[in-house]
Amino acid sequence: MEKLKILVVGANGQIGKHLVSFMQEHDNLEARAMIRNQEQAYYFENLNAETVVVDLEGEIDAIAKAAEGVDAIVFTAGSGAHTGKDKTIMVDLDGAVKTIEAAKVAGVKRFIMISSFDTRREAIQTAPPSFAPYVAAKHYADEWLKRTELDYTIIHPGGLTNEKGTGTVEAAFEVERGQISREDVASVIIATLENDKTIGKEFQIVAGTKPIREAVNSL
């Protein structure tokens, strides 16, 4: 069976690195890591993962070229907690929308978005002032994706930690706010890619007691 090729956008981020590593160990998946500059390639070359150097703040056509021939795109990029509102707009909103548009150009139907825990309108209004721009950016990126004809899934992780993954989560359209390890988020992405029942769905995930595949299958 031929492996599915997955473009990981934001591969050099913490979730992205776990995800590429897991894919490279997987029987049916392999990663193409999209990174911002060549200096970041070393980690992925050690995993025998293909890399493409594309700046997310560049043109849609450059992202589309990176996506040529892949079976799915996973958007894990984020501006990070220590950047200003300008980067939030350029990466978390514009970068996400450009990647969605690039998927259409490249003819890639499957698209998985790693969003924020709650991106509903009310969440923007109730977020702390410093966090509200990020929630707003994610809200509009998610809405843009939902209005396409792509086979999308939107994953809303709780507070991210660097703890070791447990392999168990709680997943539903709405769960109580909590934390989750980045490693477990990466495992949820893998399970989502393997399960077509997740197409057209969005769900929140936090640490829990249900094995990841079972949790994703029950959505």
C-alpha cells in the first residue's frame, strides 16, 4: 500500500516536530515538512523526512507548490506567545487562509486545522485583551475553512504542555477546559488523518481517559 504524503505546515513548531516524527515511524503516512528556512532542515533530515522551504508570509503560489502531490495538509503553524499582533494577523490568520487557498490551487482536498481551544464569537469577547487578537485570528481562519468545499477537520486543543503523551484524551464538540500535551495533540492528528469520519467536524481535546483512536472514532 502506497503511503499517504502529508504536508505539515509549521513543522518546526513543537506540535509539528512531534507530528513529523510520528509520521516517519508510521506504516501508512509520510511527512513533507514545510519550514521557514534551510537552517531548520537538520532535524527533519535526521528523520528522513522531505523538507520544503517556504515562508508562510509569502505568496499563495509558493505554498501551493509545496503542496503539490500531497494527500493532505495539516496546519500547525502559530505566531507564538511572544510575538505582536502583527504576526498574529500574518501567520494565524493570513497564513492560514493562504494555506487553505493553496490547497485549492494544488488540488488537495483533505485539510486539518489546529486551532485554539475555543474560537467562537463569545470567546473573542471574553478573552483577555492580550489574547483576544489571537482568538479572533483563529476564529476567522476557522470560518474561512468551514466555508470551503475542502474535506476539513478542525481540532481545538486545550492548554498545551510539554509533558510526555499519555495516549488518552477527552474529545467532543465541547469539553471542559483543561490541558493536553503537544505529543498527544500530534497523536490525535494522526488518528484524525486515518479516520474519514472526522471530515467536516470540529472538536475540542484535553487530557482524559479514553484511548486516542477510540476517542476520535466516537466523535
